[in-house]
Amino acid sequence: MFTPNPSSPEGTRRSHAMEAYSAVLNSRTGLQIIDFDPANQSNIDFVTGRGHRLYTEDFLLSVESWFTPAELEARQIPAARIDGFFRESLNFPDHAAGGAMVWDCLQFLPAPLLQPVLDRLFRILEPDAALLALFLPERAPAAASPSLCRIVDDRTLLLRPRPFRRNVLPLNNRTIERLFQRFRSIRFFLTKDNFRDILVRR
């Protein structure tokens, strides 16, 4: 696991997935990149400094603003409600985006939304686009604080817990592979603390 410099802020960590994702961004220009975190200057500067455009959306907040508490707790959500959500969020044409950074958001979504969100990303990402995601250890607690993710440099992230806790979807590596089965490839980077960074190619 990455051992930060003593002067580095708490939550700073080396990410091999970020390093691989950066290599993709550095090899191309003019991409539309989707960021599931609230807008922050670090991520904006990192992406635009490499000649790309950045679309940011506080995706967890969007989900909680659209769906009712009962829906968020339900085992099923009506398809019409999900379709309505996608008219407000991730409303991109097919193959419009060249990359996505979803961070740890997927593991904090209501279970009925997880596959529809990945299907929507598959549709709007262009072929060979890269997607970066973070997953808690398999033995993560039932509830945890999602992270605010800031890009420090090509291989370093700063993760700060949000001031609230949410239910965590228990996802092992095999389940994650099945969720991304439509994508061309998935690569896991496992740290000593079993925090899983992944890079997926569309």
C-alpha cells in the first residue's frame, strides 16, 4: 500500500488504477470525461490540463434527490422511475463520453439501480473508453461514509469521507466482474488493506 509523505494530507493514497487511467488520458485529447464527484478544482485542472472536457455530477446526491426513501430501500424500483431519472442524469447520446470516474459511488447505490447505471454508462461511453472505479474491501461494514475523491497527480488520490453514512452493497470480485460483463476488459488493483481499485475498458 502507498505510504504517504508525512506532510501529505490524511487520506492520500497511491492508486495503480489512477496511474493506468492517467496513461489513457495522456494518450488522447478532446475527450468528454464524466466525474461522479461534486465539482472540485483538482479534478477539473487535472482533466482539462490534458486537453479534455469534464462533466461533473454529484451522482449520489442526484440519486437521493430523485428517488423516495421507500424506493431507495426497496428491492425493486419501477422501470418508469429509472427511465425518468436517466432523463435528468447521465442524459448523453450514445458513445458521447470518452471516459468516466465513478469512484466508490457504485457500492452506495440502491441494488436495483446498480445494473441500470452500468448499462447506461456502457451506452454513453465510446468503444475502448476507460472507466475508473473504487470498491471497499469485501468485508466492509454494512454502512460507511462515501468518499470525496480528489486527484493529486497521475498516480495519487486524496480520499476524504463525506459527513454521512450510507448502506454498502456487498460486492465480491466475481460479482463485480459480472456487473461489467458487457465491457471489454476489467483489471483489478488490490492494495494491502484490500481496498479495490479497478480500471474497465469499454
